[in-house]
Amino acid sequence: MNNCCTNDESAVACTDTQTNVIFTKPHYRAKQDEAGYSLRVYVPGVGKSGVTLTLAKEVLTITAKRSDATPEGWSSLSRELSTDDYQLRLHLDTKIDSDRITAKLEDGVLDVALPLKEAAQPRVIDVV
């Protein structure tokens, strides 16, 4: 699984070349076990209706749009968090079973399960 938002792993923003929109690259963690990969993506300020996952040509694109809930007449003096939307693109292993990918969003944390195809999972072979 490789990040393709940018060639620079330390980059914090990327631009969608089709729409010319700037996205913030969210923080994420990926881990692998025998069943596949699990991905945890941190997208604070995003509701379930704002998250889109698309898979095309073995590239998983996660887009998360924030709802700007700034009270009327309020302006900030300083901000630590960006108000940009999020986007993360990952090149997936061909062994991922795309029909069984699941995602769950809770409290600004998106958990994505990327299971391996049955044939790609490790198995024990009995010696006779």
C-alpha cells in the first residue's frame, strides 16, 4: 500500500489536478495482519455524509469534506487546524478483495478494513 497523494511522504497538502482544489492530507495509520490491511484515518470535523471512498485502478481515494459550522458573526483570531477538506490516495495491493472493503466513521476517526482475497491469505499446508 503506497501513498500517492504526493511523492513526498511528509507533504501535508495536495491538489486535485482535475478540479484544482487543495486538500489537506489526513494523518493515518496502516497495519497488516494475516486477514489483510486495516487503515485508520483521522478526519476531525467530518460527518458520515461527508466521506467518500472510491476504488479505481487499484487506487483507493478517500475524500472527506468538512462541514463549516462557524457561527454567524464570529471570526477567529488564530487557528491551529486547517479548514480544508481531506483527501488521501493509496495504491492498493492487487491481492485486496475490493468487494469486501468496509469503512466505519466514529468521532472523526475512519476505520477501513481492506481484506485479502481468499487465495492470497496465508495457509498451513500439511505434510503427508
